Amino acid sequence: IREEGRLEEALTRREEKERKKRESNNTMKTTKPFSLTYVRYPIHSPSLFKGKLLAMASLSPIFTVAFTIVHFLSQRELFDFALTVGIFLNECLAQTLKHHIKEDRPKTCQKVDFCDTHGMPSSHTQLAFFNSMMSVLVLWRRRRHVKKYRENREMMHAADVLSSVLSILTIPLAFVVAYSRVELGYHSIEQVIAGAMIGLMFGSMWFLVTTRVFARQFSEMVKEEDECTGNAGGRNNAKRKRRKFGKFLRETLNMRDSSLCSNPLALSRERVEVENFAFPVKDVGLGNSPSLKKVE
């Protein structure tokens, strides 16, 4: 009797396990993972680098997107807004190319159970190299501007070393992302190279759009409204509307463009110290602040 009871329990557990497996298979057939945030890695990896670290590196472009959006919402930088728009357009470009090229992923996609989507080009690699190109070009533009006015260096702050280092580190990070997409089995080498080249080209193009369109138009719109003269009334009205919109961006949304400042963080810190000194709080002494002496 005891033996029969144990057999019945074992049979019941087996049937329950098979039922759950069938339900899981049915769910997998009717659902699909979101490719941008989905990554699998081998459990029994020969080293830590080929496991979790590669998976984290593969998702680093998504972390970059989240950081850019949060930084724009907190700092209201014009270039962060332009970079956010560029990231969205870059992803649209990658998905459009995948839809038209329709090249399957390599056979290694079976080990990560991700063969239902197309792989040419690698969107993660494209995003990583797009972000790297934008970061390096923005840093180069700032350095060139500071070098141009080197004779007024005493009026400028020293460059923010940490920001420069982080911008340069996006280059090796992009290569690590490309390596991880191949090593984990999501893409072939050709798909990764294509993603890198498209990301570099689109990043260069979007940098020109950002500097020639976004930055230039923003600079024109936030100028103080001058008294319009002459007979071109319609043109002056258009200028007034543009500058009114610029005033809305500057004063209501508090947007700014500090891309050419040698050290935007130092400028913000000095402004905070000046305001704290103007409206002092008990037990907070800023009278001997170097920033205040410099402002005076």
C-alpha cells in the first residue's frame, strides 16, 4: 500500500510538471521578448568576463539612453535634447534596415533562444557607436572653442577632467558592446561591423545637424528682442514670434546650451554659491568662497 502511494505521488508530480511545461510552451508561442532590453548569457561560462559582464556590456547602450533622458530632464541641456532625438532616429533607422534587409541571425542565436528577429545590422552596436561618435565630437568642439580663446584663459575655468575621460571611454565601451553581441551569439561579425559603420556615419551627420540647426537656431531665438525697424513688418513679426518662443524655452523650460563652456559644472557651482551668499542661511558661511572673490 505504501509503495502504491509513493508511485501515485510520483506520477502526480510528473503530470503536474508536464502540465506546467506545456503551459510555458504555449506562453512562449504567444509572447515575444523586447529585443532592446533582452539578453541571455551562458550559465556555465569559463570566466566571469564571458558571462554576466558581457551581458551588462551588451545592455550598456540602454543604460546610456536612460542616463541621457534623465540628464536632460534635470539639466535641460540643448545637446542632451538633441542626443535624445538622435537616439530615437538612430533606432528607427536600425529597425527599418532590419525590416528591409531581412537577414537572419547566425546559428549561434539558438543557444540564447533569440532567432525570431532579423540581425542586420546590430542595433545595440549601432547605438553604442552613435553615442561614442556624438560624445567625442562634442568634446572636440568644446576643446577647439576653448583653444580659440586661449588668450582669455584667466576668465575661463579649467576643463572638467572627469567629463572628458567619460567621453573618451565611450570608444572602448562601443567595441566591448560589439564584441559582446558576437560572443553571446546574437549577431555575426558582419552584422556588428555594419552596425558600427552606420552608427559612426549617422552620429557624424547628427552632430552636424545638432550644431548647424539646433544650436544655431537656439542661439538666435534666445537673444534679447531688439526693436524692429524698417518696412519689413512681416519679417519683424516672424522674428518676434521666434524670440518669444526662445524666451519660453529659456525662462519657462530653463533650457540652456553650455556645450562650448570649458567647465559647465564650475559655472553652476559658482552661481549657487553667489545666490547662497545673497540669501544666507544660518550656520552656512560662504563669505570666504574663492568663487565669490572671483565674481567680485
